[in-house]
Amino acid sequence: MMKAIGIRPSPSEINFTVIDDLGGEVGHSNPQQLTIPREALKGPTLLLFVRTNVLDILNAYNINAACVKEADYHPRAPGNPQRYRIEGVIQEAVASSSADHYISGDVNVLSPHLDLTISEFRNIKNGQSWDQVDDEEWGSYDSKQIESILAAYTAFKSYG
């Protein structure tokens, strides 16, 4: 059985979705969220919290493949250094885990693995239905949760 995870970090939380091919059918769990206690933790302690919890999640689900959805580059936006640090710690945690396969990237990297154009990826991220999944709750997910689902399918489809 193959299990993949899609991770979509932000400075305040980490959204993740696990998919597997149990019984020959590929399906995803409901997106989950790990809240980062920014008020209680600072600097290295906060990053250690992220690393430890991501490793625990990867081990708990016996993940074979992982994908981290990185921030999309925008020439007029300054970016978010806090998110970049958290992305880096998550990438290091995945690299040091028992996962066999790992991919990370922004919309430009992920969309080809899903046979989507960049604009299709963005439309789906913003709530448009996606014909690749049958999920009655799709309309209730926010963009971060949807990006974690798309990242999970990227990990799954790019594996092997």
C-alpha cells in the first residue's frame, strides 16, 4: 500500500492531507491542520516544534512519498520569511524521514505532475471542483486545505 502526504505550510499552521491506494482506489483523507503556537514559542524552539511534529506525522501515517507546497513567487510581493523558514524545516524533516520520495515546489512545479495548467491549478485552489477527486466536502475546504490535497496527489503521482 502506498501512502503520500501533501503539506501546505504557513506561519501560523501546517495543513496536510494523506492519500493512499487502499483496495486499488486512490483517495484522500480530510485535510488536517497543525497549529503553530507562535505566541508561546520563538526562534529555534518554534522550528524544533515544527520539525518534531512533522516527523511524528510522517511516522504515524507510514508515509512513502511527500510533497511540500512552497509559496508561489510573485515579483511584486515581498514574500514571507517566516513561511520560508518553516518550509525549510519541513523539507529537512521530510528528507530525514523514512519517506522514499520527496518533491517540493510552487504552482509551476506541482501543476505539471497533475496534468494541470497553472491557471487550472489556481482555479482549483480557489474552490473550483476538480474532476480527479470525488469529495462531497470539496466546497467546504479553504485554499490552504485544497493546496494540501493537490500536494498529496502530486506526491502520489510523481512517485516511482
